[in-house]
Amino acid sequence: MYDKKIAIGCDHGGFKLKNRIIEHLAENGIETVDYGCYSEESCDYPVIAKKIVKEITNGVHDYAILVCGTGLGMAIVANKTRGIRAVTCFDSTTARMAKSHNDSNVLCLGERITGEYLALDIVDTWIKTEFSGGRHKRRVDMFED
Ligand code: RB5
């Protein structure tokens, strides 16, 4: 388990799922820091994504979960920052591989795409899977060349 709390954020399109994830993780003893948004009022996902990846870059968090309508916009924005490896996952296999092979540090989910039960399974799988290292580390190191 990670020592640092997991950062979590959403826009209006991911608000309900974000809250459900926070609740689910708390039930399993995993603490999160909620960077908003805090209601279903329309807001801009790039603002939330940028705020959170900045905290990863600053070392406050190692991992983040971002939820929007599709999980796509959040990932595009997050990946603009050096050192961020954001993935949008739609099933547990991609969640596992995204950590095992790609050492992803940001998980993005789409509330309008992925049902709650599957989304929570994706979260659990992504959190518990460790990076395999080895040849995958060599490849991940090439991301920032
Ligand atoms: C908001 O309507 C929607 O565009 C956003 O939640 C997300 O899906 C963007 O990628």
C-alpha cells in the first residue's frame, strides 16, 4: 500500500463516481485527498487535472485518480506534464497492464462510460498491481528522453 494519500478529482461529469470511489477506498483503509469539483455544477476539467498533476510533480502525491464524463479529457491534459503517465481504463485487464507494464501514475475513468461496479474493480486492480520493472522500466524511461 502507498504511504502517501491518493489524489482524486473530477469535473461535473464525474462527480458521482468520484464520491463513490472516495467512499469505497475509505472503506478499504485507503485515504484520498479530494481536489474537487464539489458539486455537479458545470466546470472545466483541465483546471482540476492541472491542479492535481502539479501536486504529483511537487511530490505531495505519487498517484491520482481523475474522473470526468469519458475519462479522456482528463488523461489528455494530465499527460501534458512531464513525469505523468495517465491512462484511461475501461476494464480490469487494461488497469492491470497500465500499472504492470506502463507504470501509470494517474488513472482516468469516465462516469458516463463505465458503470460503478466495474469502475471500482478497475480502481482496486490498478491500486493493487505493482510495476513489473525490468524491460518495462527501460521502456518507461524512454518516455521522457
Ligand atoms: C463534460 O461535458 C465532458 O466533456 C467531460 O466530462 C469529459 O468527458 C471530457 O473529456
